Amino acid sequence: MTSRIIVLGATGYTGDLVLNALLRRGVEPTVAGRNPAALTALAQRAGGLDHLVVDATDPAGLQQHLQRGDVLITTVGPFERFGFPVAQAAADAGAHYIDSTGEVGFVRALHERHHQRARDTGAVMLPAFGYDYVPGVLAGALAAREAGDAARTLDIGYFATGPIWRGISEGTRTTMRDGMTLPSPRWHRHQLTEERTASRVHRFTVRGRRKSAFLVSGTEVLFLPEAFPSLDDVSVYNGWFPELSRPLCLYSALANATTRLPAGRKLTDALTRPLLIGPPGGPDAALRERIPSHVVAVASTGVPGSAPLAEVHLEGPNPYSLTGELIAWAAHHIATHSDVNPGVVGPTAAFGLETLRHACAELGLVTV
């Protein structure tokens, strides 16, 4: 029996990408949100879809519309503000759950609050199942598997080509701004630690050129050590602007320092406000085509100067297009298969490495 798929936030930028990816798969989801007029218009444009008027901040009201076995997709962020009630409603209803968050703190809290309940009900809860951070988890898992038990360190870098600054959505700019003053978790010496975002700069080889990337948050540090216990260290880096990696390191230090001053919040907001500059919404289809993604994972012994044990490069669609396709694939797979592991889990734990690799290849995310 195929489960019902519900898209919460379907009238937003990411929600629209997910909805269109589902429709291309022949799936007719129920669209949900709080604006009746916008939902009705969207449902009609999409061929007469069912729609629900719900408030993401009201878990009891949302739960009334959920049944055990439904697949609830939410793209309503920031997730630290709006995500917890939605996840609570899914957990209480025994519904499957997928979100598009890039907020690792939210993912950690979701695991603490709902992992056991989801396992008990057989529900799959997949946070951050998009460009943040499925490609890095896949590349990291492939590199760690190839390297074997000798691998102690795993470094993962996210890169993109083309006019990337023009191709960043309003939501991503907000997350980047907020992330400058939030710590980034690392897996270090077999435990989670927190460091200042952009406090480290790492260099990767991308398409034959050495490029810099700065330390960021990533769910790779949560999920990969479970699958590969020999790993001592897992770190995630962003190399979208390789020439700015070191200046951003200083910028992050300054932004974090202002938070400790009197009126620090206002000073920090003023300092980080330039990161919000840009058009509303996100890049259109033509611009997304010009900005493909590239993710690299390097497994090593961790000994300075030693050669990598394994290096995996993945290239694929634009980050936003890929997010929509990944979430649509996961929702459809969960709705039509019974072979997915329950709980608040990462991509490889949910589906298995080979199933995930084949699915990503079908979406255009392939090794190069």
C-alpha cells in the first residue's frame, strides 16, 4: 500500500522544487501550509491536488491531519524556530518525516527527542535530506569504505562552480549569516566537539586545482562515525568561495568577538548583515543549470604529510535542484517500500549505502 505524501511549505521556494520533483515522478502529494489562497492556487495549478491549511507552529492541529505511515515533508525553516512542532506532530502520529534543514543543532535535538519513539512506531525520520548533507555523507561513506580500517581522518568539502553568489537563495543567506556566530560540531578523537565556524581552513584538490574551504557544520560528523567506528576525526568544510576562506575565518572571529560586548547582538547583526544582500526567493531554473555541485571526501591515516588512502569526488545538479530531487526520491521510496530502517537516522543508515548510491546516480550525482 502506498502511503500518503504531504508537503508542508509547498508554496515556498524549496517546497516548490520538492513538489515539482514529486509530480515528475507521477506522485500527487497533498500540499499544506497556512495561506489558504496561496494553497488553493497552487493545488489548482498542479492539477487539482488535495490541500491542507495548517500552522507549522501548532503540533496538535497538524497531528489531526496525520495518520500512521504518512510521509510528511517539511521545508519550513529556520528549523530551530519552526521545525520542532512539526517533528513532534509526526512522531506522535507515527508518520514518516523528511526535512530540508541545514541546521545540525536541530538534527541533534531531533535525535535526542524522537529517535526511540520513531523506532517504536516504525517511522523513519530523515532530517537534512538534501544538498545539506546527503552528498557529503555519500562521498564520505564511499571514501571510508574504500580506505578500510586504516582510515582515521575524513575531510569533506562542498564546492560549486559557476556564478554561485548569484545562485544562493534568501534562506541560505540567512542560514549562512546565523551560522557565522554558531559553533560547528566536529568528530574529534572519537567524540563530538564544537569549534568556531570558519576557525579552520582546509585545502582540497577539485578538478585538478587546489582550493580552500572553511570549517562548517555538517551531519556527516553525526552519522558517519556510527557506520565507520575506526574514524577518529570527521570535519566538514565549505568551499563555495575558496578565495574568501581565510578572510571569512577572520570575519567569523570578529563576529563572534562582538557577541561578547555590550549590545553585542546589535553589533553582530550589523556586522553580518552584508551576508543577507541578494534577491528574494532563490535561483531560477536557468541559473541553477549554470551552477552544478561538487563534493569531495578524503580519507587518510591522519598523519601529517601522508598520502590519502582514498579520495572520492561527486558531481551533480545544482544544490537546490538536487535537494528537491533527493527529498522527492526519499519520500516516494519510503511510501512504496518497507525496507527502510526506522528512527532518526542518516541517509546510509536509512536506505543502505548501495541503495543510496544508485538513487543519487539516477538523479545525476555521480563519481568523477
